[in-house]
Amino acid sequence: MTAPSELETSPQPDFVLDTSSADDRGLSAPTDTDVIADEDLLDDVEMSLFDHLEELRQRIFYALIAVAVSIVGCFFFVKQIVQLLEVPAGAVKFLQLAPGEYFFVSMKVAAYSGILLASPVILYQIIAFVLPGLTRRERKLLAPIVFGSSFLFVGGLFFAYIALIPAALNFFISYGADVVEQLWSIDRYFEFVLLLMFSTGLAFQIPIIQMLLGLLGIVSSRQMLSGWRYVLLGAAILGAVLTPSTDPLTQSLLGGAVIGLYFGGIGLVKLLGK
């Protein structure tokens, strides 16, 4: 029998992973921040520029189809819509001052009504196009923003219909009641009404803009509140620009609504902790 060699009898060292050397080579273990970042990202299929353009073309096409169908549908009920929009004028008589004036007014009313009716489809197409590029956190904010914006826009239309339009028309009627007979052009009247309603709906989006600015960390609620003097001036200017009439009552009502919406938006941003 031969004696065991020195290599066989010497103790073998245990295998130990040297984490310090792994860190030196840049192979550190994933941190909590990396895990959160990975969870925030969504597994979306990458698309080329031409694929994005093709999808955008399809979305625009579907939105235009919805608008066209809505306009045609509203045209069949345009008489009822016109009668509804004439209610704030009271006993004022409307005249057709040119051949085909009422027909073009009907087309204009049907177009505005059709766009309003098709707005959910338009909004859906926009959301469907941008949604794959959003993170989970941004997707959670999308639903309340869309719902709040839609609610405020409809609220602006309703506010203009029940408050701004009657106030403006009563001012004009009472101002010249003893001098002129109230016979109005139907085209000019609906131009006034439709412009005032839609501009008021846009002005009612102020809290949504404030919420976006607060969530993005651009402006805090304290900063918004500190600029109240500029808001008062801006509300007066906005009321003068957005209202097609020049009477101070309508401008004051819209300016007051803008101020109320602004301070309400500050409260909303404060509730969000910003």
C-alpha cells in the first residue's frame, strides 16, 4: 500500500461567494427602487414609427366617422334643438335676413351638437392611442381626469344656458326696450349663443389644469393661493375675451365663475397633498 499524497490529505477550503468583488464588477443586487421601477413599466409591444402613424390614421378615421354620423343624426332633430336654444330669448322674434340663412344656421347647430354628441368616441380614440405609452401610475390618474373634465365641460354648458345667456339677453332687451323693437337675426343670435356656451365649457376646465400642475409637481397649492391677485385680473380679462357680448353683467358672471373654479381647484390640489 502506498501512503496518501499531500494533496489528498490537505483540508479543502469551503466555497464562499465574495460579494464585494461582485459589487466591484457592477453586479449589485437589485434595490427596492429598481423593483418599483420595473413594476411601474408595462409590457407593451414596441411599434415602429410607421405602425404608430397607421394607428393614428385609423383613430382619426373612426373619430371622423363618429362625428359625421352624429351630425347627420342631429340634423334630423335640429328643429327641436333650435327651439330649445331659443328659450332664453323669451318673446323675441327671429328673422331670416338672407336666403338660406336658417338652413346654414341649422347646419351650424347640427355640427356643434354632433361634435358634442360624438365627444365620448373622440375621447376614447385619444385615450386608446396614448394609453400604451403610460405607466400604471399615470393610468390611475387618467380616469378621474377624464371624468372630471367631461363633468366640468357639461357643467359649463349648463351654466351658460341657465345663467350667462339669460343675463346677457335681458340686459340687451331692457337697454333698448323703449327705443327699438326686438327683431333679431337668427344667424347672429345662434353665433352668440353657441360661442358663449362652448367658451364657458372650456373655461370650466381650470380645476383640471390645476390638478395636473399639482400632480406633476410644477405648482403647489400654496403657490396657487399666493397668486390670487393675478387670478382676479386674469378672470376679468378672461370674462371679457370669452364672452361675445360687451355687457358687464355677463362678463362679471363668467369672471366670478372662473374665480370660484380657481379656488375650488386649489382646494382639490390641497386634498391631494400637493
